[in-house]
Amino acid sequence: MTNRVAKAVAICAVATVSLASPAAARESVDPTQLNPPPPDFFNAECTRTGEHITCTLAFDDPPIVDEPSGVLCGGTEMLYSQTRSVVGKRIYSSSGDLLQRHFREDLSGTLTNPVTGGSVAWIAQDTVLHDLAVPGDVATGTIRFTGTPMRVFVDAGTILVDAGLTVVDAATETAITSNGPHRFDDYFVNGNADALDAVCDALA
């Protein structure tokens, strides 16, 4: 019995060490040594686990206040304000070359008519997944945008929704696939001047 107990204890000890090994194998990595390194303001924390290096990140952009939006309503350019928060991660190869970017954006702001003083609020939440075709080269691969890029609303309720899936070629920055109502793409990319009529009506 004593030998059996001793063997059982030994097996448990080996199992415990084995389970603890992955955590013990994690080691910090200097972000500046990666290709390309995460920008300083990403506040990246990078660790090596197995065959990959993972960097977690979180940051807020400086607020934008009353900048030209490119949206014209009756010949007047609307002004936009914005706040943006990002959380996510970057996956690198064992040699330090970037393989994937995966992050979530939360944005909010306003569009304002500088002539009438009319204003509408907007919020946006999306998830961005970029799989690089060439490790380390962010100008390769495809970028998937999913979620609600923008919902524009007033006190009475929602007046415009821009949502769905968009897949973009990272090299050309052109859409490969686009599903769902994308009113702002219709306006800015496809040149449909009527795409934002609901917004202009609310800002009149």
C-alpha cells in the first residue's frame, strides 16, 4: 500500500507540474523588438506563449471637436466631433513578425450644422480582424469589419443605421465584400449624394 500511495503522489506531482508549465512558460517580450512594433500609445503588453507572441492593447484617441466632416447639406459642410476607445490584441510569430490584428472599437460623437446649430448624435461599435498575407507587412491580407459602424439618432429615435460586414483588401484599401446598409460608403465612396438625406433633414 505504501508503494502504491508513493506512486500516486508522484504521478499527481508530475501532473501538477505539467499543468503549471504553460503558465510558467509565459515570458514578457519587449514590444519594440517586434515587426512592426505596436505604437507606444497602444500601451501594449506582450508575452511569448508556445509558438506565438501575443500583445494585448488598450488606448483612447484624443477627442476630435467640430472638425470638417465632408458631409454637405444644402451646400454647407457639417462639423463632426468624436471620441474613440480601442481594446484588442496583436498576434506575432515566434520570430516576432505580425500575423494578425484583432480589436474592437467604441466610438461616439455628433454631427453639427454650423449655420443652424442643429445637431445629431451618433455611436459606433465594430470589430476589426486583419489576417496578414505576408507576416510583418500590414499592407497585405484582408481586413474584416463587422458590427454597427454608425447609428445616427436624435431624441425621437434612430434616423440612420450603417451596419453589416465589409471585407477590405489591405493592399488597395478597396472593398472585396460588403453586406448590409453602408450609407456612409455610399456617400463618400460611391458618390451617392442622397445617401445621407435623413441626416441632412435632421440638421436643417
